Amino acid sequence: MKGNVLVGQSGGPTTVINASLAGVLGAAFNCEQIDTVYGMVNGIQGVINDHIIDLTKEFKGNEKKLEQLRITPSMFLGSCRYKLKDPAVDVSDMERVFEILKKYNIRYFLYIGGNDSMDTVNKVSKYAKENGYDIQVIGIPKTIDNDLMEIDHTPGFGSAAKYIATSVLEMAHDTYIYYMQSVLIVEIMGRNAGWLTAASVLARNSYNAAPHLIYLPESNFSTEQFIADIKEQLKQRKQVIVAVSEGIHDENGEYISAKSTKTDQFGHVMLSGNGKYLESLVQKEIGCKVRSVELNVLQRCAAHISSATDVSEAFHLGEKAVDAVLNGRTDEMTSLQRISNDPYVVEYTTVPVSKVANKEKKIPREWINEAGNDVKQELVDYLKPLIEGELKMEYNQGIPNYIKPVDID
Amino acid sequence: MKGNVLVGQSGGPTTVINASLAGVLGAAFNCEQIDTVYGMVNGIQGVINDHIIDLTKEFKGNEKKLEQLRITPSMFLGSCRYKLKDPAVDVSDMERVFEILKKYNIRYFLYIGGNDSMDTVNKVSKYAKENGYDIQVIGIPKTIDNDLMEIDHTPGFGSAAKYIATSVLEMAHDTYIYYMQSVLIVEIMGRNAGWLTAASVLARNSYNAAPHLIYLPESNFSTEQFIADIKEQLKQRKQVIVAVSEGIHDENGEYISAKSTKTDQFGHVMLSGNGKYLESLVQKEIGCKVRSVELNVLQRCAAHISSATDVSEAFHLGEKAVDAVLNGRTDEMTSLQRISNDPYVVEYTTVPVSKVANKEKKIPREWINEAGNDVKQELVDYLKPLIEGELKMEYNQGIPNYIKPVDID
């Protein structure tokens, strides 16, 4: 008996979530056991709202369009941040979901997302099992934060890392031109895990030692030590470039960004990151030229410089999900394990989704130097292969030729 | 008689100033009348400090290294912001400059820079003429701001424009995924001229209408109208993306960024742009989700996405400078005029540097819509060809393979 697939995307954007969707489509279109592939618009919310589109009609036989999907950032199908109601407390969400799954004759439910989205995968697969629905549910990982358990690294991370490393190198070139002392503070995403900030280390090459200081949330941050570190660096070089995670916090766990709460002339609170706060601190304590740059959302959407390794892995993790459901797997997430670093080889597997949902993986403290202001070689070796390779991008009138996302609700 | 060339770079970075330097070197190395090409380290300051390097030794016969120079951002030779003392008031600077020019037997003096640097070109050439030195002095234009007179557009602008357009498109993809209302404010460089902010319009394509609002310094900015404009947009669409120039000001000429002066918890002033201010304004007046992104220095150094058109033109303007001095020209800047838009054709010329030095070119008011919140088709037509074409970049371990800049003082 043929079955239909329903696939959705959820959580925050990366540049390779659509590569995973393309992987699902590519595998499903070549598979006799699968009839139609449907897409949920805005993730599980689109199931509840019965906003479902026919992806087979949209993509099958159109290699060019599939290729365009593969390199387009963010979510073609739209996203959501909706947490399904626990059926033990209120069964209405789940009943609605299975009503819609029945309506579209769905046998395979695939969900691309981070640790919150794996909670949805877990809930739906559990409910199916407990209520005798013949439905396989598989999660496909994604997050720029690289904080998922049970996977060597997450799709989306390598591309964000490549953007960060490239941007820090380019800002180093921008900084080196004057003979005056200056400090550049680069604020990088990652509230609880410092992987993205650590990736700035990949900007270092034969002539560039920047970032000269790297501060991660896995180590307590002291503003006094920060100023002392910069003063020490300024003895050795004119320009000091610092990478700081948005999630750095003091020994009591208070975020440094919380110190930068400001009020404008009307007395209402202005939000900004810790970069601006540290900028003003350097200005006050050292007095040299100082600038802060917040990479902001660009680090998660700059698909024009995606890592080819990352795009390929995201695609294969999508393919692997189709393979998994056809082999009767459910309540699992597709994953990858690193077999070797040089040559870089990974193996695609599946892992129980319960081991991933609602958990976070941080950088091991032993991969950070003792002073907490730089990373160690083990971490560099781990990161290096993930940013390798460039895509052949197609441009139209000077801008990347991406695919139009679906019309969201 | 053979002569030597002295070439320098000055002012703020762009991604194509080294392409102009490569153009100078390429032309000079193929030229019988030229012996050695010297480079000033940190512009005119390097002349005063006698920090001069032999570029012939460094680059001649090394095509690979010249190609690497051509695509590396910022200044290989370092920069300066030094304004030469007016010899009518204090002749010491100029006497020192000509002492060094004599020391290195310099006959041709080439200077790559913006309107301030053209002041240096003007002063040096005038002093040479008045004091009977047989030295030709030619300026080569550069600035991301596109605000030089007597040139159709400036080298560096097209690449910054391509980065801005691409980033705004990518941020649009990032924004479209949720079904809730949101506003994204993108703050773009350009204190007095809005060219860079206007270039965000090139992010629009067959499916993307963002930026939905564009505010330039050439038109007075009203915060009331800004809020009204966004409310109007939110009636038509869920996500509104706004491009604002850092230089927007009210009808009295007061910068909007000046309104965002804030104090931190210790009572000292925090600097930030108008994006953060407008973000808090939208939060207060409209109350929807809102975020601001400052493109910051990335827009002037992201050479991995330089415009091939821009790089080529910068290179030719460097070549043209060698051609000009050999033809006895002095006190001029190399320039380009647009012959036609479709096909896009430019012609390389020279113009009197006195018409460029210390002047600024702004966007004609008639290229901006009456409401002052969008640009007109004439401006789009002007901008379009400038971001066309992509470079074949070489990467090493996942990051661009740029050239090491000289060790600056």
C-alpha cells in the first residue's frame, strides 16, 4: 500500500533547512512506496489550520526548481514556534492533528527543526503508537546553534560558521589599515552554547591572528578581566579584535547584556546586546578607538556563502529520513556521526528523539583555554571541516536567484 | 628618461581599492617609461615618515599574487586620514614630501582615495607646479558612499550595493517565515548621501517587495510620518522591512541618531545608531515584534561578494592613471562616464581634481518619491548595472584566500 508523506519546517532559520526539504523530496520522488508529498505551511500550526500544499505537484520532475530550493535560505514552507498541547492534559491539539493526517492519508510524518521541534516529533509519534495509528514520525535536525545532543554537529551550523569566519577575516582587513590603537568587538549569536562564537577562530590564517580574544558562555565572564585582557593585547598589537557570545554572563549567571539596559530620552527601555555595553566599557576604561558589530540575523541567513559541506549534509539528512520511515523507524531523528577528521568522513544514522528533545549540548570546558578567553586546538580541529566548500550560486540581476517561499498565513 | 611611480591609498576602506592598485601595477609593469613602482605605507603619512616599499620587487612577474591583491578588501598599503598642512601657512609638510619624492626619484605620484584624498592630490600637484618640480600627480577615485563629483559612480559603491541588496533579500527570507506581524529596520551607511541605502531597492525581485520603505538623508525625516508609513504597510502585509540611512535627519537638520543618545547603568553615554532608536519607537507606538540590524563595516569589506563590474572598473581606473601621467596629465582624477545603460557601457576619462576635492554629490531629489519613503525608477535604472557580475573567488580552508596586507607602522 502506498502512503503519503507530510513534511514541515519549524523553529528559527538556517541557510540549509531547505536543503533538507530538497533531500526529502529527492528521495521521496524516487520511491515506489510513496505517493504524494505534502508540505505543512508554518509547521505544526499549518496542520492544525489545515494549510497543506502538494509538494509533488510543485517540484516533481523540476530539477531546476529543486536545485533552487536546495540553496535558498530560511524556510520555504514557513515556520512556527507552537508547542503542541500535552494530550494527557488537553487532547484537542492532537486530535486535530490526526484528523488532518487522516484527511490527507499521511503515513509518514517528517519534521525539520531543533530541540523544541523534536518535542513535537516525540509527542506525535508517542500519540500515534498509543492510539494505534500506523504512522511513522521522524525528525530531521537543524539549528545554527549546534546545540543538539546525539549528533556530531547540526546542519545550519557550518554555514553560519563560514559566514562568521569570513566576516571576521574581512573585518580584520578593514581594521588593520590605520596606525592608531583600536578595538573591534564582534557580538555573535548563541545564548547558552558558544559554538558560533568559537567558530570565529576559523578566521585565523597564516597572517591573521584575529580574533585575538574569544569569550564564550561556557566560561564565566568578568568585565575586569576583559579590560585587563585587552590592555595586555594592546601591548603586542595596535588593533585588537574580540569575539563575544551574546550569552556571556558573570559568575552569578547574570547576562552581561542585561547590564546594557538603557533608557532613551523619553525614558523607555532600549534593547541592545552586550557588544554596545562592552564598547562603552572599553571607551571608559581604555579610551582608544572602539567599535562593536553585531552580526545579528545575517549569520543565519547569508546563504550566498553557505558551506557546501553543510548543504550536502543537510540534504543527506533529509534523504535519510525517507529511508528511515520506509524501514519502519519512528520516534527518531536522523543524525550524523564523524568517522574521521582527516579525511573528513561522516556516517548517517538515526537516534531516539527523546534523547534530543528539550536538551542542549554545550562546548566541553576542556576545549576552552583556562583563562576563558580563547579556544583550544581540539575545538579548532572539530570546527575546521564544517566550513569547507563553496556552492556554485546562480545570480539574477546581481542578487542570488533564490526560490519564492510559499505564501504563509 | 625613466621615472619611478609612488602610489598610495587613503581614507576609508572599500572592497576594490586594491583592484585599483593592481590596475596601477599591471599597467606600470608593462610600461617602458616606468622603472620602479613604490608604495607609501599609510598614505601620505608614509611619505612623511619615509615608510616606502618596493612594489615592483613584491609583485612584478607574480600574476597569482597580483590576482590575489585584486580581490582583497581594504587597503594593502594601509590608510591614513592625515590632511597635509597648507603650504601657504606652514610649508614643513610639503617640503618633507618633496624631499622623499626626490630621494626615491619619483616622477609620477598616484593617490587612491575619496574627496579628502583628492585635496592631497590637489595640494601636491599645485606645489609641484609652483615650485618647478617635474612631477605628475593623479588621483584615483574610491568610496563606498558614491558621493564624488565628476564621476558617474565611484569604485567601491557597486560592491557595497551588492552586499546590501543581497543581505536585505536574505533577511527578507529570514523574516517571511512567521505568521505574526513584524518590522525589520536595516540601518545602512551614508551620513549625507543616501546612495547606499537607496541600493537596498535592488533586493526587490519577482517575489520580494522588500524593502517596503526607504528613508534617505536627501529628504527630511519625520518620526510621526515613519510610524504612519509602517502602520499603512502593516495593513497590506505581515512583515515590513525598512531601509534607513544613518544620516536621516528632521526638518531642522538634527540627526535622528542624535535622539538615541542613551546612558547605561553607570550613567555614561552609549553610542548607537538610529536603528535602535527607531526600533524602540516602533515598539512603543505599534507594539509588534521589531528588530533592527546595522550592516556596519561589513558593507564596506565583504569582498567575497564584490561586484565583478565594480572590481573591473576599479582596476581600469588604476590603469587609466598610469596612462594619464604618461600623457603628461597632472592635477586630475581618473573618472568614468556612463555612455549607455542597456547595454551598460562606460568610458574612462580624467577630470580636474579641484572639481572633486572636498565636495559631495547627493541623490537628486527628483529620484526620490514625493513622500520621501521610496526611490523612483530612474534611480533603480542608475543602480542596476553596478551590482552585476560575480568574482571567481579562491578559498583556503573555507575562508577567502586574500593577500596579507603590509605591516603598517
